[in-house]
Amino acid sequence: MRKREIQALNWNDIGFKNNNIIVNKILSIKTKNENGYKITPTKNYKNRKVAMSKKLREQLMLYKNEMMKYTDFKES
């Protein structure tokens, strides 16, 4: 996976049941007239699935469970 694809992920993109990650967006730098960043579709507008290793799945589950303790936790 590419850096900007990883940066744009949210929990809805993580398929814990199927052990895959759906890649369908990237984090982009906004234009000169705008500040900050925005989420945009991938360059070819196609979704793809990336297989997750067992170790990555375990670590993401631990991290998600830890984040769920906070009141501002959101799936998306």
C-alpha cells in the first residue's frame, strides 16, 4: 500500500472478517487556495483489496479496542 492510501484509511476499510483492507481513497494536499488536506478517490478511481497478515490483523484489533475506550471514537 502507498503512504497516502494508508493515511486515508478508516475503520470501515478494515475487513477483520475477511482479513483484507479496502483501498478506495487517498489523502491529498489541497490546492493553493485551500489549506490543509482532503480525502480524494484513488488516481484511477478503482477500489482494490489488500490481504492482511495475521500479525497486522492482531495489532489492528488491539489498537481498535484501545481506541474504543474513548468517547469520541468513530468507525469512519
